[in-house]
Amino acid sequence: MKGTQRAADVTRLHRVSDAVDILHGITVPDPYRWLEQRDSEQTQNWLDEQARLFDSAKADWGCRRHWRKRLEDLLGSGSVGPPVWRSERYFQMRRDPGQEHAVLQVHDKAGVRVLLDPQEIDSTGLTTLDSWMPTKEGHRLAYQLSVGGTEESEVHVLDVETGEHLEGPIDRARYSPIAWLPGGLAYYYVRRLPPEQVPAGEEQFHRRVWLHKVGDDPDNDVMIFGEHRKHTEYFGVSVSRDGRWLSVSASEGTAPRNDLWVADLDASPIDAPALVAVQVDIDAQTGLRFGRDGLLYVFTDRDAPRGRIAVTTHEHPEPSMWADLIPEDTIAVLEGYAILDGNELRSPLMLVSWTRHAISEITIHDLETGRKLGNVELPGHGTVGGLLERPEGGHEAWFIYTDNATIPRVMHYDAFEKDLTVSDYPPGFVEVPQISSTVEVVTSGDGTEVRMLVMAPTDSFRSDGLPDRSRPTILHGYGGFGVSMAPSYSPSIVAWVEAGGIYAIACIRGGTEEGEQWHRDGMLANKQNVFDDFIACATWLTDKGITTPEQLALSGGSNGGLLVGAVMTQRPDLMTAVHCSAPLLDMIRYESFGLGATWNVEFGSAAVPEEFAWLWSYSPYHKVTEGFDYPAVLFTVFDHDTRVDPMHARKMCAALQGATTSRRPILIRSEANVGHGARSMSRSVELSADVLSFLAESTGLARDISPGQGA
């Protein structure tokens, strides 16, 4: 690749500082600490040079036009979301072919109309619709916008009938739920304290739950919860459909547990609800739903790591009164449920969604007894999301279905007709090639069985089940925060496999593919299990002849960036290339940047001696070793990422460039005006085209693609 020699020579001239910390008796060097300062002249000069290095390498990626064109085609279907019903009106997200962002539509007796269009709000394409919530009657809508990928959501309210803007913006509402009271005159929400009221550096924290009346000055809102809680806690809030019951939850950062309270709003004022504890200081996650039948449905992993549903009465939410309705399964993990209680049905039903080794299932149960009555036969071995019913009841449910070769679509289940149909296809047609997909079982270093999804061209295996030849392969993973790697449609996966490559997804510990214990087996002191599982998957792929180390690339983002960074430094011999996106890599200082202070419940804190030892044992930035033959690496980072600070990738990139003996490139692609999450379609295409071009060049797949293809 052109630019490799230049990258290896020029970057060794970067400044190396003598910054060190002494932590718990250990000397912790930090030679590139100066790269933490994004706006300094030195960092800007470094970034400018890195941009030139990236552009120099990119100029030699002859197959990039192919990837760009194919990704545009595969995204050309647009997208559609499940309907959110309010009486005879429903709301739905939809992106038509050619649109940069999905729009929010409303469907009612007046027809179909666009309620919110981010592109119309901001023609630059930098504004994103982060979330929205209609009132219980559906006549008003609260929605949240942010600009440039910052995720700093501001709340607005509009009139659904007229489109009139009623209020907003209300700032400091990042990740805020909206819990409307009946009538749509007021709602509970979560808002941070003003910056001047909190210690310096803690402006992203200090959340509180407030009662807001539409049209009032938000600075006069009444605080109802959170004043004496830890500053890194997140809060949830909801109000039952009839408006009587308020529930409030609190979790320390991203911890897999929560405290939970309820209040009877008929018995106490809405601005001073008398909250009664349901669970406090219990190591479990629990959510409540106040049923239309007077029962309280409890979704919990308390004493059930794979999840269970219990019932009690509204007036007695305490755990001693819970009675199991859907008990824990021995293998499948409980994901969600919908209650179908329409008068057309002989008896009320519950649909329950599960994942079994990351593959979705839906079962049908008698609502009164929990007895299983049957299954909803899904279109394939894929993923179900967003299982919804009408809030006022009925015999219908909707959900999203997708798999590795199926563009997400809305499915409709009619319990009266016992019929599953497609309710909404994506608005544009795209022909997706056939892909062979299998679930393989890999044995990790400690004997644990790990599942891996392997996608391959349909003609890539012989009749005896063995691969026809080793192929360029991408191994992707995440391994943290209880995030499961379920099958889903990805234009990048389809394009890679269509071109002749293999794409594998590792369902390693740290996720919840096998329940909450699977998550905990990959967090805190157990984090090395995550890396060992991923290493085992990479080794399996090469041992089986599916690929070779010279053809294998690793890919991961965010916590998955930590994953591939750790595996790269522990076993650089396993792969030829790494794509590391928006990563955590300096695990000694991560708590001081972005939202890192909320993640020490997942990783541990360097301030605690025992936990420092965990972090020090694998922190990728600190494990870069002079004189190693490191693989080609592409870091992709986003200037407005307020979750994971791009300083992690900058420091790691400089460290690798200064240490590697390889002639393979170490590159960083830094993108302005986008953040960790949502982005416009055209920006997604450009990013994915760069990533696939880099990986194809590194693994040899580019040789199978005509340079001018797709021009």
C-alpha cells in the first residue's frame, strides 16, 4: 500500500513525553499524553499529518469505488420502523431511498403525513432525531434533537394535528425518558443540573427527575427524585396508561442492576409523589408494567440470570408478593413480551420473545396461567426487536424481523387469525444475494463453549462440508455491557461476502447471549475471558482452513474497539489487519474522559488497587511494545464523540506507529461533525467504503475485485 513507508518513517518523529504516573506502586508511562489535548497546536499538527498519511494510503485503494457503489445500492431500500399506536393513530419512522435521515410519519384518519424530518429542520444533515414520545392520547409529541453527533439532546413538544411547535428547546436532557401524564399537559423527564452547580469536569453527570408543565420555564420545574444519589447514576421514569402509577428507577452508571420505586398518583400529588421502594441495593435488574387487568407485570433477572416474568397486584409491588408467570428457561434468554387481550380472543394471551444462543424465538402463552400454547413461526433464524401491541389492548402485535440477509421489516401477528404477515417492507427494493450462514461452537481457553455466526458465499464449501479454500475473513465482536451480537442485516457484511469473503461474528462473554451471568463472566475481574474467547474464535477460523493469519482481519467499535485493541496487543500474530472504531484503549485514564466515569461498574477503577491490577493487565495502549510486528490498523474516530473520547485512538495510533517493525500501515481516519451514534446515510456510506477498502487491501480480497468496478 502506498504511504506505508512514509507512515513508518514520518511518525517516528512525533514527540514522546516523559509523563508518568505512580499508581499503587506501579510506574505507568504515558508517552503520548499530549495527544489528549484535542485543541492544542501540537495535536492539530499531528492530526493534519495523519490526515495526509490516510489520504496517501486511500489513494491506492483501487476497489473503493466498488465498495461505495455497492453500499449505496444495499442501503437503497431505505428503512421502516414498527408502529407506535395511540388509539386509531400511529407513529412510524421511515427512510425512503435517497433520504439522508429517517423521518417520523403519523398515520390517522386524515391520511399519512410527515411530522418530523431532520433534513428539513437542518439542511446540512447534521441534526438527528434522537428519540420521541407521543402523549397517551396521541395529540402531542415530545421529541429530542441533537446536532453534529454530540447526543446532547434538547426536548421539544409539538401539536400532532397542526404541527405547531409548543415549546423547546429544553437542554441538558441527554438520554432522557419522557413520561407523559394523561391529557398531555405535563410530563416527567430527566435533566442534568446546570454546569455552574456541579464540580468542574462533572457537567455530563448529576441527573435529576423533574416534573415539567408544557409551556412553563424549565428552570422552574419541580425536582421529584435524585438529589441525594450518586452523581453518575442514570434514572428511568414511566407513568401507567391510566396515569395512576409512577415508577422511577436508578442505576449506577451502566451497572446491570437497578433500584426501583413506585408511587400512587391518586394518593399523592404529582409534584411530590410518595415513592415506595420495590427493590433497593439488590444485585438484579427489574422493570415494571402496570397491566390493563389490574395486575403488575414484573420483568426481572432477580434469582433468574436468563430472566423471568412475575405478577402481583398494583398495590403490592414488593418482591415477596411476586408469583412467577413465565419462569426462567434453562437455555433461552427472555427479551420482551406483549399482552394480547382483545375481546375477539377466547382468552387473553402473552407473546414472549426469547433468544436461544442469540437466535430469536417467540412463544405464545395463556396470560392467566403462563402455560405455553405454541410458537410464532418466524421467517428464519434471525432477530426480533420492538415487540409492541396497542396500549388500549387488542389481538394484534408488531415487531421488527431481520437476519444476515434480510433487510429489517415490520411483522404483524394476528392472534385471532393465528397469522403472521409482513406489515411493512422497506420502501425500496434491493436484491440481496444468497448468503450461507451457520452457527459454530468454539471452545475457549478455559473450556467454555462460545457461539460464532459465520457468513460465507453459498458456494464456498465443498460437499463434504470443508471450505473450498481459505478466504479473506473479518472477525467482529463486542463483548461488554450485556450487548448481544444477534443476526441482523448489514450492507457491509453482505457486500464483503458477496465479493468472496467470510464474515464471522463472535458471541463472546460480556454480552447476554447466554443470560446475565454470561455478561458478568466478561466484566470487571473477568474481562480477560472476553479476549480469550475472541482469540479462540480467530484460532478456530484458521485451524479449520477457513482463513489464514495473512487473510484475517479483526473489527470492533467502542467496547469492541477495546476488544480488538487488546487482542492485537496480546496476539499480533493472529491477524493481518484491525479496524478499531471509537475505541477505549487507555484503561488507566478512561474514567476522566467522555462518559467513562459511568463505566467503572463494567471495567473497574484505576483508583482501587485491585481493580487497577485488572486494568493494567490488559490496557491496550500500555501493552504496545517496541519492536513488535503489528498488523495494519485503521482507527476511525469522530470529533463530536462525547461518549468515548477520540484521545484513546490518537494515543494508541501514535504508540503503534512508533513501535511496529512492520511495513503495514497504522492509520487514523478522523471525521468532523459526527459522534458515536447516528449519522446521515451518505456519511455512513463513505465511512464503510473506507473501512472495507482498507480491509480488502490488507487481506487480499481487493485482488478479486476489478479496480474500476462500480465506477
